Amino acid sequence: MKKAMALALILAVCLVLTGCGGTDGSNGEKREVNVCSWGEYIDENLIYQFEEETGIQVNYSTAESNEALYSLLSMGGADYDVIVPSDYMISQLIEEGLLAELNYENIPNFSQIDDRFKNLPYDPENKYTVPYTWGTLGLIYNSTMVDGPITSWSAMFDPAYANNVLMIRNSRDALGIALIYLGYSVNTTNEAEIREAFQLLSDAKNNGVYQGFFMDETFLKMEGGNAALCTYYAGDFLTMLDNNPDLVYVVPKEGSNWFVDAMCVLKDAQHKEEAEAWINFLASNEASMANMDYIGYASPNTEVLAGYPAYYEETYGEPLDQGRYEIMAAPEDVLDTCEAYLVLPAETRALYNDLWTELGI
């Protein structure tokens, strides 16, 4: 839900200071687009390529989670044109009237998106979004720091790993894995079930199981062997794996979440034409392939997803490991064990917020 958040922020500052990419439009104004996405979630060379091809300056910044992004938007402190939220958050933003309907005539590369990523519950009529990536949430462990393979979410709550577990700093994911472990739906609105999941997290926190709750800090900690276990996203795991071959990714036997992140334009965007040009560029075969290779997340582009193994072999001179590819693009038998997040009713969202505050995160 990515190469580093700090790098992305540096890029944003660099682009503004150097003025690279921006050119005057017909009315004499500089053309630009303000983008907010996740940390480590783009091949930054694509930013320069887009600027050179279009003359549109990209101001690129990041948020650490859907909830953090929503807070920025709801407080009115964000001046973004394009955002890249996850499925359930998109539903909420549509519900609250915060997204603009897209002019797909300006996004012809939408035709490259596989049909299975269209008309999904978060945008059933495909009015607001163009899918960017998809993947799974999994459990990551250091094989040198645990006793044998781990196959269950139970490890994330086990006192045997005291001070060796990194819990994700994202209420939907953290409560989600607790719900899954307890045998409940990630979309339950049953208060008793949600409170039971909260208690599981709270007990583990109070028993010292967790070093803390983290997002992008997870990379350095897992890569450096400073923790045995965490939960994080498949594409990010592949980045970690490149720096620590002892790491293992698993979708636990109880199942998990599979997600789609999609590009949207905010209703009050000041640069809608430029925003749609940016979205169309990233949905192209060339950009989608570069992104899939760089960030490790599966593309929803039909040709890119099918052609990536051949691209990898041609680029790196060796076949793509099938296990790596199946982490990146989970096969159907894995997806069948997973559940997508749906937007929760307002009262359930309020309960999540209250419990998260009570947890002290």
C-alpha cells in the first residue's frame, strides 16, 4: 500500500528548486501537477521522463498510510491533484464527494488495464480511478531468527517473540490481521468481533511482543536483522529481500488482504488536465513495466503483467525466479484465501479510530 519516502521528498524539493520540467502554458502559467503517493512507490526516473515529454513539472510527495492521507485531506492542509489511495479509502473519498470524475478520453491507456481490475466494488462504474498496482499483505520473517517456517498469523501475537515483532502502524491492516487470525471477516461491522481483535493487539503490545508500530521504518529494521517478524506488503518485501536474503514472505494459512491501489484526481484539483496526463503516462506499457520492475508491485496492465518474466530475463540476463514472481503477482489459489477491504460504515470507522487511540499509537 514503494525507493524511499525520504528520496521521494528530496525529489519533490529538488524539482521545485531546479524548476526542471515546468514550462509556460499558452496563458503564461507554469504547468505542473501535485502528486501524493506512498513511500517507495515509483521509479523516480519516470518523473523526469514525464517532465521531459510533457513540459509539466511534477511536485511529488508521500503519505505513510491511507489514514494519514485522509487526515491531510480532511484537514484541508493538502494541495494535491493526484492521489493513489487503496480500494477501501477510495470508496470513502467517493462517498464524501472528494474525488473528481475522470475524462477517460484524456486517459487512453486505461484500455491497457485488465478487465479484472475494472468495475471493482470501490469504483463500480469506473468513473473515478485508474488502477496503479495490486498485491497482498503478508507476514515477513527472518529465517535465522525463528524456529522453522512460520505459516500462521499467531506469530504476530506470540510472547515467544517478545520485542522482536514490528506491528504495522495502520489501523485497518493491524486490526485486519487480528480479525483474520480470529476467523472473522476483515469487513466485519460486529463491534464484539472488532473489540476482540483490538484486545489481541493490546495484549501483545502490553506483553512486550512489539518493538513498536512502524511503516517505512520497517525496511531498515528488517533489512538490518533488527527484528524477527513483521507484517507488510508483498512488493515492499521484495525490496527488503534484495538487501537481506534471509527474509521470507508468506500469506498465512488463515488468509490475508489483497488490495488495489488506484490513481484518482481530487475534486478541487487545480491542474486536472495535467493530472490526467500524469495518470495516462503511468498507465502506459513502458511506465507500467518500469514501475513493476522497480517497486516490485504487480501491474494491472494486461500486457505488462504477462510480459514481465520475459522483460526481466532480457534485462538481467537470467530467468525470473517463479517464487519471486508469485509474491509479486499472487496466483489465484493465494488470492482465493484473501479478502479485499470494503469501506466500513461511519460508526465502524469511528470505532476503529477510538480503539486505535486507546491503543496509544
